[in-house]
Amino acid sequence: MSGRRTGLPNLIDPLRLCELGAELVGEYPLAQMPRLASLLVKANEGVSVRLAFSIDLAGTHVLSGQLDTEVELVCQRCLEVFVYPLASTFKLVFVTNERRAAEIADDLEPFHVTAEPVSLQSLVEDELLLSVPQVPRHEFAVCPAQRVVQQSENAAEQHNDDRQNPFAGLADLMKRNKE
Ligand SMILES: [Zn+2]
């Protein structure tokens, strides 16, 4: 049986969803994710969530997920707010004990489950947190701090020109030769 539905449940039984081959599609408001929201300027967007639960040929319970949103962060170079496309593609393997975790391939992320239901929203929040840059910054070329550096360089050149010293160019040349 395979079920696809829109809308995300709060608590899930991940092993059962894998057995069902369930696909879940929906959206969570970022405002409902306090750990993530605390890192953002504003948390008024939603995160688009697509999840596919399955059991692979080795009998492993797998969750493949794709998360997409845009968040506002503060650039640590210029301290201005900028929009960062926050996306995560992940693959989790549900494991029920440590030994099973040691057996799974290195490129897969183990997620320990017990008899207790799992908070799906918290799982999604964890994956998003892994994708938030530790030191958020604009792309260098578009960062206003970079423009300030360029402006002060231009201003310095302008200042040199204003002096109208006919030997300024020569002095620069000699200085450059010494270096
Ligand atoms: Zn910046």
C-alpha cells in the first residue's frame, strides 16, 4: 500500500510509515520552530516539506526528504539583513539500537527510534538547523561592506588627484620599484 497525502501530522510512527511507503507533502510555519526562529530576523515564512518513507532492498527503513524555504539572516560582514534560500535534501535511516547504527553505511544519517512516536516537526527543524550557515554572509560581490571598501579606495585616489602634484606619479613608480 502506498499513500500520498497533503498535510503533515505532528507525531509519526516512522517505521510504520516506511512499511506503508508513505509520502507526506505539506508546509510548516517557521514561527512554530523556536530553535530555528531564534536564528532568523523574521520567521514569517513557511517551509515546504516533501518526505518519502520506504524500506530498501536490505530491509533498512529510510526517509528521503526535501525542504525548501527562504529566511532572513544578518550578514556578519556588513550587519545588513539578507534573504538566504535555505534548502535541505537529506536521507535518514531509522535504527532501533546502537548495533544497527554501526551497521549502516557511512553516508547515511542514523535516526534512533524507540516505541515512542517521533515529532515530525522537530525532525524537520533539526534538518533545517544543519543547513543554516554558521557565519551568515552575503555573496562577497553583492555585500555592501565590499562597496564601502571600494568607495574608500576611490576616495583615496580622488584625493591624490586633487593634489595636482606632477611628480606624484613618479613617486608612486619609485615606491613600487623599491617594493
Ligand atoms: Zn553583507
